[in-house]
Amino acid sequence: MSADLIQFFTVNWLGQLIVIVAQCLAVTVPLLVSVAYMTYVDRKVWASIQLRRGPNVVGPFGLLQPFADGLKLVLKETIVPSSANAVLFIIAPMIAFMTALVAWAVVPFDDGWVIADINVGILYLFAISSLGVYGIIIAGWASNSKYAFLGALRSAAQMVSYEVSIGFVLITVLLCVGSLNLSDVVMAQSGGFWHWFFLPLLPMFVIFFVSALAETNRTPFDLPMSEAELVAGFHTEYSAMTFGLFFLGEYANMILLSALGAVLFLGGWMSPIPYAPFTYVPGVVWFALKIAFLLFVFSWTKGTLPRYRYDQLMRLGWKVFLPVSLGWVVLTAAVLQFGGWVPKS
Amino acid sequence: MLLQALAFYVFAAVTVASGAMVVVSRNPVYSVLFLILAFFNAAALFVLIGAEFIAMILVIVYVGAVAVLFLFVVMMLDINLVELREGFLKYLPVGAMIGVVLFAEILLGLGVLGAGSATMTALNKQGAQVLAIDNTRAIGRVLYTQYFYLFQVAGIVLLVAMIGAIVLTLRTRPGVRRQKVGDQINRTKEEAMTVVKVPTRGGV
């Protein structure tokens, strides 16, 4: 009986399809719940920074607040401006949300817990994260509004600029690993937190985190939606669930980049101390804790820092991060080559 | 195998159709969006033949960077659709000729017309040798060793193009106040502020 079942789920195409759909649901549903609670945690963290209470009315400790907000967005009317390009206007938030979800296919949650264990995992993540800009830029153009369009242009320039330095960060990490597979990246950091890449590559970790802030349009780089100048930037004209998809996509992207940071620099599912009581904790818990830590830093930054000016943003991206990360790539390569630490491939 | 063939035909059909739409669309923004769709499907075709590295690089470079800049420029253009249509017939022969030349080159290169097949078979032989490792490693092994000089030349060509673009667009405007971060950081308390004792009811 069980042999038949195994046969069905591994050979039969229908069985394989069921397995794939189940895997996707197993990633997507917890992800969406985390996105919902990330909005709650975000608001609680800012509230604490500003000595307020934050959401505390809906449910115990305000825990049902995200669902109340979600329900409100679903029930509201979707307004398409009369001069907007209706098709692109509706497609744009879908693209923004979808690109934030499909990237999770290659993220390893634990040893072997990954939907698609492909050889070019890092490149896939990089490719998908560079697509996120389309949702925003199409939204800005299709809205046919100057605020939305200016927000979209800012966002496009910003994301393209900071992708360059993220690319160099990825190159440094994969120089140290010798593989583009994300599971291999984690395995290369096994053996306690002093083996994780954030220590030898600390400058790159900082650059990665700051670029991740810019890539997700978070404070201090939230110029695409700076409400003082641009109302709400690229999603000025969006309402109800079309806005909701942008919002969810932004948070899903934040969680994704935190996960990427955890995989590249904080040892993925590895336990920080590789000895008995710590190794009993499942890897996925460590992974979630690391993501949660990075997300907390995201909220912390938002509660602490003022917004950058646009020229300062470009200066930081092109004149500081680009040369530093390029130099660090060369330095890392030289140290690996002459120190004899080149990973075997 | 059937599924793979089906996927190939779907991706190929979408690539060709969106390629046609790039040319035919009235609105340049639609053209760029169709171009992106074509890039994407070309990447999918690369994945189907097992060239996942090229596929990812295609998406990262063309879709993630080049097409964004295209879109960026095209969206800011003041588009006059009537004028755009006027040029269509004028440029049609030139465009068609370039298309024919490119297609003929591909046919020649593939050895369909009898010539050039020697290089292809040689390349295929090389491909068979390195097939045991994944294609990222395969490219890495030859790119920085066997084709090192060609790689460097390609880089220099791009560098020259970049410098050319900068030279063409660089202009110094007088009277622009720039932020000098070094000066700001180097300011000291002594030079930046003076402490004034203001007498009561006296004012400054």
C-alpha cells in the first residue's frame, strides 16, 4: 500500500502535481501569515520607539488587527481612474505581489527543505528580486498621475542602482562558497556562529542590509512613496485590494531579503552553537529566528532614521557602495587565492 | 518528454508572438513590455535546453536592468502616435533587410546551408566533454582561461562605450551648489558657531 503511494507521488504526473501544489501551499500560507503579523510587529515596534501602545484594541493585545485591516481592504471598492490604462493598472500590483512570492521557491528552510534545489539558486533570487521594480514602474505609468509617475521613476532608478551593489555582495559570498546553490551556501557556514560569513565579510553584510532597505523602498530610502512630496508615490491612485497587494508584496519582499541575508551571512538553518541542547532545536526555527531578527532591524531603522534626500541616495549607491563592494570582491578573491582558501569546485 | 515538447512550443510561440507585437504595437511602452515578455520566454527556452546560467543572466541583465532603463526612457517621452505611424513604412525595408541578414547568419552558423557546420560540431564536441559538470562551472572554466583576452576586450569595449556616453552628456553648469560631505564632516565647533552673550532686553 505505502509502496503504491510512494509510486503514485513520485512517478505519476498527477501525484507529482499534488506534491508540488502541497509544497507551494506549505511555503505560501505561513509566508502570508508572517506578512500579516509583520505589519503588526512593525507597528508595535514603532509604537514602542515612540512611547505609544500601538494596535491594542482588536483582539487580545491587538493580535487580530492585521486581519481587520485585510478584511477592510477586501471590502473596499477598487477604483480605476478614468484616464488610467486599466489593464496595466490592474496587472501592476499582481506583478509586485507575484515576484515577491515566486522567489521563495529556492529558499532552503532546513536541510533539504526547499521546493526547487536548483544549481543557480542565488542567480534566480537575484533575477526575481530585480523584477520587483516592474510592478512599481508599470503602476506609476498606468496611473496617469504625476505623483505616481515620479514615484515610479525614483523607485526604478533607486532599485537599479542598489541592485549593482547587492550583485557584488552576492559575488563575494559565492566566491567564498564556490557554488550558486543556496543549500551549499548554508552548508559552507556549518560549525557555529564564528563560521558564519557575517564575521569575515562584515562590510559586505552592512552593504547588503542597507541595499536591502533601498531595494524594498523602506525608510530611510522610501523616496518612491515619500508622502511629503509625492502623496503616496507610485500607489497614490490605488485603493482596496490593488493597494493591498502592493502592501503585502512590500512586506513579503522584506521577509524575502531578510531570509536571503540569513542564508548568505547568518548560516541559514544552522544553530549558532553546534552543541547538544542547541542542535535539538529544528533548523527551521533557527532560520525563522534569524529572519525575525533582521526584520526587527528593518522596523528599528524605520522608527529611528529620517528619510534620505534623493541626491544623497544616489551618491551613497554609486559613489560609496559600488567602489567599496567592488574593492571588497577583488580583496576577497585575492585573499582566497593567495591564502589557499579557494573552495573546491 | 511530451510535457517538455509542449512547454517548448508554448514558450516559442509566445516569444515569436511578443516579438511581433514589439514591432506592431502602436504605443512604445507596450513595445517595451512585449520585449520584456520575449526576453522572459527566451530565458525559459534556455532553461528547457539546460542552460540555466545563461537563462538567469538573460533575466538579470536584460529584464532586470536594460529593459528597466528602456521603459524609463520610453515612459518619459512625449509620444505622438500619428508621427510614429508615419515612419513605419519608411523604415520597413531597412528593418526587414536587417532581419533577413540576421536570420541568414543564424542559418549559416548552424550549418543548415552547408557552411560553418565545422565550428558547430567542434563546439558540440567541447560541450559533450564538459557535460558532466553544470554549465555555470563549464562557462567559468573556459571564460577566464581560454577566452580570457576576448573577455577582456569585451569589457574594454563596454568601458569605452560608457566613457563615450559620459563625455556626451557631461556638462558643467555654473552656479550649482553641491553638497560636500567632507567639508560638512570636517566642520568644528569653533568655526561653525559663536557663543554670544545677549544682554537681557538688549537683543542681539
